[in-house]
Amino acid sequence: MKFSLVDALVSLESGKAITMIKQVSLAEEYLADHFPDFPVLPGVMMLEAAVQAAAWLVRECQGFEHSLVVLREARGIRYGSFVAPGNALRVHAEVTRMAAQGSEFKIRGTVGQATAIQGRIELVHKSLKNTDSSLAALDAVIIEQLRRQWQQLQRAVAA
């Protein structure tokens, strides 16, 4: 994962639902362009935060079996309120289907009581070693890094 758009775990019901927080800071470089006089978290970043939250639920539920948990499809995504610097985007992902190789979620992101994003996403779960057995060692390294990051997210204090 090149960048993390979730800062802390708020709640977890293993195999069912997860809630995580994304604190938005004016220090995030992309806000200078989106938009210079009215900085707000881009919609695609809100969607990515929801994907990352759902992926953490998959990893936790499946014992970090797969090195890659990525977006396959986003459906019915609707945006509502803006998420500005100083706001905390609270992302909730609820499982609607969980299988070994893929999962589906209802997602909702809020700022206070206002909905910022909602919709459905489908994720695919993969391991590099399944496409090329010589990548098994890389899989193990990625999974170990993800386990450490998960521990940090669980310790982080959510607002």
C-alpha cells in the first residue's frame, strides 16, 4: 500500500463490519490543487479510504491470508457533504458477502452527522504466489508489513 487513508480503528466486528477514521489535514499536498481556494478531500480519496477500511476487515477476518485486497468494482457511489481540513471522515464498511477470493460491502462515510460518501464496493483478494510461485517470499514480506500496520491502526487513538 503506497499511502494510507485511514488513521485509526474505531470499531471492529470480525467478519461483519469495521469503522475507521481519516483525519484530514491541510498538510496533505493534493488539497492545494483540490481546490486552491476551497480545499476539500477529493471524492476518489473518500472512496479509497472506504476501500482501505474494508480491506482491513478482510485481512483481519481471513488471518492475513492474501497480500493484495483491492477494489474490483464500485457501485451506486453518491457523495454528499464536503470533507475539509480539520474534519474527521468516519468510514464504516459492512459486509454483504465474504468469500475466500472476494467480498462485497455497503460503505458509508460521515463527517459528524452528515453523509459524505455512500455506496457499495466489491473487493478481490489475491496472493502473488498464486500467479507466480517465485513471489512467495515477497508475499510473506508484504503480509508481515500489513500485520505491523494493522497493529499500529489498532493502537491509534480515534477522535
